[in-house]
Amino acid sequence: MLAKAVTGIPDRDDLAFEPKWDGFRCVVFRDGDQVHLGSRNTKPLTRYFPELVEPIRAQLPDRVVFDAEIIVSIDDHLEFDALQQRIHPADSRVQMLAEKTPAEIVAFDLLSVADRDLRAEPFRVRRAELERVFAAVEHPLHLTPVTHDPVVAHEWFIVFEGAGLDGLIAKPLDEPYAENKRSQLKVKHVRTADAVVAGYRMHKDGQGVGSLLLGLHAPDGGLRHVGVAASFTKKRRTELLEELAPYEVDALDGHPWASWADAGAQQQHRWNAGKEMSWLPVRPELVAEVKYGSTLNGRFREVTRLLRWRADKEPSDCDFDQLDEPVPVGLHRVLRPFA
């Protein structure tokens, strides 16, 4: 199942609200001793998370299929960076990381148990069966909490971000498991910030700007690369190329990222070795207001959206202090909110 984004928490009595986990979406198949972890696009994940296989065998029915999220927590907080490190081609490193940063799995829907296919059943029935199946599970298996109260959901939306979660999922109680359909709703945090544009990358088709490189000033005055703004229309990509052209003149003179210029063509994208990572510098004088959802380790967690240029802002005003950071809270409070 998929979800479509909505603004604000729906005030409806036909919805169940759950935390939106920041991990790897996974469908788990167990048939006797066989356990298979598959991503939403059917890529196998089992070899990357071997430590989850035996707990699934030991704690769940012989035949079961459920929808879940694989997470990694460190010091009672979700750590997506550590989770990404788990996808590695070398088995020796996979085994080492399984001990160093062991994964957990949070179940949020039940597709099948024993010989019963539940996909046509409404969510209220699937959830009841999921609670029965997961009633006695222990770490590293978890059952995601759920509430039908929009007031409680709003509190979760605010508080749970402090544990590394990124919003809520709202599920219609009477809907079946509709594969590849956006019948669920997702509510994510949306914020804005002013950032310095210090460079750009061309679009993959060679027609205009593909992404803007964004920076924020650290307390020591240095300009730190914090992410990109992208997803422009073809017309807007061409316009941006014209708007940035004047700032390309003498752009590397005193540029805070000048050392990147020599290495740019040799850079490789971590997850896509064939992706072009070279960039074109511009004088860091333009300020852009961008829309973002959250931050992770001092960077924008997702690709941001350009809202407008801010000619009234000085680049020196673009610092980390403007970012809206959640109040830290332990992950245990998310997993046991009613305890």
C-alpha cells in the first residue's frame, strides 16, 4: 500500500493514526524455516539483516506475511544514516554491522496468517489480527502503536519527531489492503529556511539546472553544504540557468567550496556509481527560501523545494539557528506511548 500527502491531521472518525517510521519499508514472508525480507519494489533485503531471521522464526506463526519497517536505533533514537550503512556488498561487513548496529523491525499491517489471506479484509480486521499475532513479541520485533483519536495523533505528530520519526500515517478503517494504490494518508512536517545558493548541477538531460547546492553558515563562519533544491519544471530549469549566469563570473575566487572543483568530476554517488556528481560553482551571494521537512546530522533530510529568491536577505543571515529542531525524546516512548 502507498500513501498520499495531506496538509494537517484529518479530523475524521474513520481513520486509524500510526507513527510514520523513518526506515526501510519491508514485507516479511515466513513459511516454516524460510524467512524472506523484501523491499517495496521486491528487492531482497534478507542478506543485509541476518539478525532478524531467527527472532521472526522464534516468535511468529509458521506461516505469516506482514508489512513492516526495518529500523536502527542508537541511544534510544532512530538513526537512518546507520541504517543506510547496512546495505553493503561485502558479507563480512554485513555480519560486523549486524553486531555493531543491529536492526529492529516494526510491524504495521498483516497480509496473511496460516492459510488466511487478509488483503481483502478492512484494516480494522487486519489490525485486530496483527495485534493477536504480535501480542507476545519481544525485541527486536515490535508492533507499531495506533490511535483513533485525532487529538492524540496531533500530540504524537509533535512529540515523536524528537525520536527521529517524520510524521503520521492515517489509514481508513474500512479499506482493504489496496496494493500500489495511495489509499492511505501521510502527514509530514513542513518547514522553510533561507539558504545560500553556492552552486548547481545540470539536469540529467543537459537542459537547464537540475539542482541547486545549498549552504548554511556554521558558528565558525564557514559555509556548510546542507543539501539541494530540485524538482523543477523544464521551463523553470532553463530560467534558473539564466538567473544564475551572472553569478558564475569569477565564482571560484574565494569560494568556500573551491576545493571541490578539482575533485568534482571524480566524485561518485554513494548509491549510484553512474550518477554524474560534478557541479558548477556560483558566487555565494544568492539567498533562496526553501521548503524542507526535517534535518539529519546537520543536513536537510530530503530534497528541498525552492519557494522564492530572497533579495532582502544577506547570505550571512543564513545560519543553522533558524532551523526548527524537535525536542529529543526516547524511542521507547513511541513504541509504548500508552504505558
